[in-house]
Amino acid sequence: FLLFLLLLCHISAIVMLYICTKGVIPLSFAEDIKNIRKKCLLSQNDFAESLHVSFTTINRWENGKVVPKLRSLKRLEAFCLEHDVPFDAQSYITDNELTKE
């Protein structure tokens, strides 16, 4: 019975860890996006227009809800090059993104 409880706790911990971390985006990306925008002295709306995305998209990036797809990362990288702001898009590109586009 004790072994059963131990196994149940272990499985529960694994399931909770999976549930809690599924889809979680590193905070550093959200911070990077916000810092890029602020260095360029842009509002979220102006930044969105520059990248040809919606205000909501910028807001979701800055709040860590989503990471841009490859196409948007490329636009962001070009924007940063144009405005002399350091940004390493490669660090945010996943293997899945490379196979999609």
C-alpha cells in the first residue's frame, strides 16, 4: 500500500509539472520584446504597425503568452537591425518553426 501511494504521488507530481509548464514561454523573451520597443520609444500600437502585426499580438508577446512564428521573428530581427538594437532571433527559433516555413 505504501509503495502504491508513493507511485501515485510520483505520477501526480509528473502530471502537475507537465500541466504547469506546458506552453510556458521564457520570461526573457517577453522582456526582450518590451525592451526593444522601449529602446525605440514606441507604443505597443506603433511597434505593432512597424512589424505588421496587431496591437494584441505585441501585447501577448510582451506578456509571455506566445512567441512569434518564424516570419514575425524575421521581421523583428530586421526591425532591430534597422534600429541598431541587438536581438538574436536564432535563440527563439525552435526546430518545429524551421520545419513549418
